[in-house]
Amino acid sequence: MSGVAPDSRSSSACSHDSFFCRSMALTDPFRKPLTQAQAAHLLRRATLGPTPAQIRQFTGQTPQTALQTLLATSPTPTPPIDPTTLKPFNTLAFSQPLQGTWQSATKYWWLGLMLNEGTSLREKMTLFWQNHFVSTFAVVNDARYMYRQNALLRRHALGNFRSFVIDVTKDPAMLRYLNGNQNIVGKPNENYARELQELFTIGATNPITGTRNYSEDDVKAAARVLTGWTDTGYRSETTADMTATFRAAQHDTTDKPFSAAYGNTVIKGRSGTTAGDAELGDLVDMILKQPETARFIVRKLYRWFINADIPATIEQGFIEPLAALFRKDYELKPVLTALLTSEHFFDDALRGAMIKAPVELTIGTLRYFGLAAPDPVANATGFTALMAYLQARTNEQQQNVMDQPSVFGWRPYYDVGFYELWINSTTLALRSRFANEVSAGAVKYGTDRITFDLIAQAKLTSDPADPVKLIDEWTALLFATQLTQNQRDFLIDSVLMVGVPRYEWATIWTDYMAAPTNPARLNAVRTRLTNLLTYMLSMAEYQLN
């Protein structure tokens, strides 16, 4: 695979002492009407992939207007259904024989929402939070719990972080995943108390100073604060009622002193039915009061939406001011708006600085060509087959939705190398196979198959009979980075025309337009366009976002 490596494009213009850096602040709002390339960049990063029509719709809008659309409230989706009864299984009692089916149905349901989502930030943010507050089917092992948690994630995805952390802490799936249900007075379980600080809020260390943000004694004290919570309804074959319950008798009622990292705060021990909520609120407030907490979350958002690398200039000029904004009230929408409408976000050097995650590659490719998920009730067979295909492709490319390999999430979002980890000798071949399958129409789902109407796509260009304009306009929409002239010439002469003079394309196209039902003329156009698309989807540049 050839092309620009992500790390060679990862530093923004402000990584150097340039005039650009000196003359503007990274967080200044970008207020100019979006060019087509800027609109495409925004939609690629803020959604799971745009269509050409959506790119054209956003072209000419200001980022501020675009964000109003992206952040608009979306209807609550219908819950996933049991394929056998077509009833929402979250309303049913647990069934061991159906558990595997329900787990798959939950994943298919979410992939279907991703595929059918319009120009909204919701699904991209729900995916972010599911990889932040990780729980997995492999551990939780009750599909009803996992659906309930997903509903919680999307409800809070764009809301208040304080409320979010409190609700996640008491979420039945999280109580199961990190053993919060086993945390009782006298025998505290520290799993959730540790991950609450290390992964969910403040982070283990300050990346600038290298100092610890909390101590082991703080983990123990936080665990004592959280004693007494449990879940009810887990794998119950008699009820669909699933909730969190506070058991006052299992709560540690003594005071909980914290270290100097938290200003030697003491959380007062309480007793009675309200003790759990009161102490949990105090714990979260104490953590959110620390400046490093807001920075930790903003850094994760930065890496999700902009770039994996955070040099000192970005830390000081971008992370810090956004963290200060976040700390005001811990509302997510203002931070996301500032991030996605900033001058820095629209820095040309950041386009193509990330490698597409498997979900972005697979879902985004189908979204680009307007393929929608079938109705899961009216066409249950087709829906299940298509979602099973997407689940298999994302899983083999190492992004198994709702089943991360550890509490840390998927490695490319936290480990050294970041997005480059999506590409290896195994996944590269699988990405190419996916491109070949979908562009060739080789994937059937029910009575349908994945097909891309490339002739319709060609007709949307300014002059389909001109191969230069066709290639230039297709590549401008399909790729995050601009191809070189040599690459565009190769696509025309060696891929589209296969050695035939390029002027012959005008004849092939006009002959088809004169008799579009003629099988030979239709096949002449379709075969060349299919070969062109297959090659383009396999290019290194198509892997970049």
C-alpha cells in the first residue's frame, strides 16, 4: 500500500513557529463558508461517513451553522428486537437459549443505526463513549444490560459529563463489568474505583509533568465511597426489570480521606438510603474539581476527532483553553462546538492525518453510496444478513463493536502508534478484500445485494464524458487527501481506460447515453467504472480520514 503515512501528516501548521501560529489562536472560530474539501473533512470526522449529497449540502455553510445540524437532537431509536418474536428483548425476561441471538441482534441494531444515521454527531459520539466507558458482552453476558447501557451512552453523549459519570457508575452493566456489585463494606472491590480515575475521568498521570494524579490510597478510599451498590434483574428468567440498587447495610459509613493530590479532601461518611448517592456525588465533584480531569477528557476528544499527536503547542494553545471551557460546567456541547469549529480543526495539514477505523471504513463506504439498512421488522432476513456481514468485517479488522479486548478499549485509541495500529499485514489484506467485495456487488443480503450505482454517481459530475473531470471530482469527494497529478493520470489511463486513449471515454459515454438500455453499451461503461472504483477503494489514500 502506497501513499502518505499518517505520521508524516500528523503535525499541524502550528507545530512550527510559523506566521500562521503567530497571527491566530488555535481555538479561534473558523467563520468562513466551508469549501467542498472543508465540508467533507468536517463530515468525515464528525460522522461515520458522508454522502456526496451531504458534502454538497454543507459546502458554503459556516462551521457554526453546520454544527447546529450535527448537534441537533435526534429521535430516540426503537430498541433492538428478538429476531424470532420481533419483540424488543429488553422488555423480556432473560433467556439462556436466546442469549447469543440477542447479543448479535444488539450489535446489528447499533450498526444499522450507524449506517442509517443522517448528518448527526450522535452515533460517532456514542461510539466514542462506548470505547471510553467500556463494558463488553464477553464479560456482562446479558444483552438486555448491554442495550440498557447503550441507551444511557447515547442519552448522555452530548450532555453533562458530571451527570454522565454518576449514571455510568450506577449502570447495571458497568456494575457487572467492573465488579461494583461486589463492592461491600469490609471487603471493598477496587476495580471500578481504579478505572473511574485512571480511564474514565482524571487519568493516571499528568503527561506534561509525569506526576501521578492520584495515589493507591485514593483508589482504596474511592472504593469505600462506592460500597453498597448492586444491580437487580441480572439474567433473571422471571423479570425484565433491570436497575441499580443501593444497599445501605453494605455501605462503609466511615469518613474517607483522600491524598494531597485531591487537596486532602475528606468525603464524609453517611448512612441510610441516600448515603450512596450523596457520597458518589461528592466523589465525582472532587475528581471534576481537579484541572487535569477536564484536560484528560479534552485530549481524548482531540484524538478522536483531530489527531493522535499532541505536541506542546497543541497542549498549550488548544487543549488547555478547551479544558478551561469544559471545567465551567462540564457541558459537552460547548466543547465539541469549539473543537469542531476551530481554526485548528480546519488546518489543511490535518486532513488525512488519521487512519480510518474499521467501522468508519465499512460503514462509511456504504453510507457514501447511499446504501441504507433494511427495516429490521419488514425485512428481518435482509437486515440480519447485511448487519452480520458488517459485523464480521469490522470484527476481523480488529474493531469488534461492544467487545473491546480490555477495559482500555481498542488499542489504536490509547497505545503508542495510535491509528497506525489499525493497519497490519492481516488487516490490510482484509480491507482490500472488503473493497473488492462491495465494489463488485458480490455481497448478498436476503434478496438484495450490495450494489453501487456508479453511473448515477458519474452523472452527478459536471461533465461525465470528460475523464479528467470525472476523476478529479470523484477523487475530491472520495479521498481526504488530494491525489498527485501522476496518480490521477494513472487512474484515467491505466485503470479507467486500460491503455486505450483517454479521448475514447467520451465516445463510450455518449454512446451509452444515446442507448442506455443497450446491454453492450451499458456493460462498457459499468465495467470500466467498477474497475475504477475497486482500485480507488484499495488505495492507501482511501484508508485515511
